[in-house]
Amino acid sequence: MATVNICILEGIVLGNDEAPAVEVRAVGDKKVASFRMVVSESRKDKQGNWVKDERALFITAFRWQNGDKDSTFNHITQYVKKGDHVLVEGRLEQENWVDKKSGEKKEAKKIKLSSIKVLPKRSESTPKQEADDGQGEREENDNEIPF
């Protein structure tokens, strides 16, 4: 049976003041660009106010340079900045290693990028645009979900 590994995430690019959000490293004769991002969810509470879900996913996104004219790699290195709201697509990967100091087994989830889009910034008070499924306004109530 064939399997599919496609991951689409929307999140915020992380970084700090001492280093750029996007790190470019040479590995042999190739380059890899990577950045950390956080993915969290917002939902409406019973009063209709937008609240952030406390669970967050921190993930590394990376792209190997595929020649000098790799537009995705070039876009990441030139335009992606700390605080940018991005939509990324790629393959989900897991890296496993043993910490040399503590001897602990470690793992990290990463996304190998095939595309990225920097989205317009939105204020905290403006809810995310929702897709219209053609059924008009609906009110969701967690107690009425049929499953």
C-alpha cells in the first residue's frame, strides 16, 4: 500500500535579536536554509471571543538548495523574517539522536519544505479568514457534534 507524506502548516517564524530567523549552513557543496516556527490554534469560546489554545507545536522548517536558481530557497533566505506569518508545505521528517552530554535519546520533528508563502500580518483582534463551505452561517456547539 502506498503512503503519502504531505504536511501543510501555518505558523509564526521564531527568532531572537542576536541571530537572524533564517540560518543558512553549508553542508559539503550544498547549502541548507532553516528556521524555527510555532504553530498554535485559535478558537472561539462560548462567549464568542477568540482565545489561543495553549498547546503549541515548535518545528524546524528546512530547504536544501537545489541549484542557484532555486526560487523557494532564495525566497526563504531573502524574505523570511522573525515574526512573519507563513504557510509552508513539505514532507514531515523525524530526526533521532543521543545527547552526547546526558546520554538521553532525543527527537525532533522537521518539515522538508517544497513551498512557502509569507502571509499578510493580522492583528490579534482580527480573526483568521475562514473558508466558506457554501452552507451559510452555522453555529458550532461542541455538545451537538454527532460523533
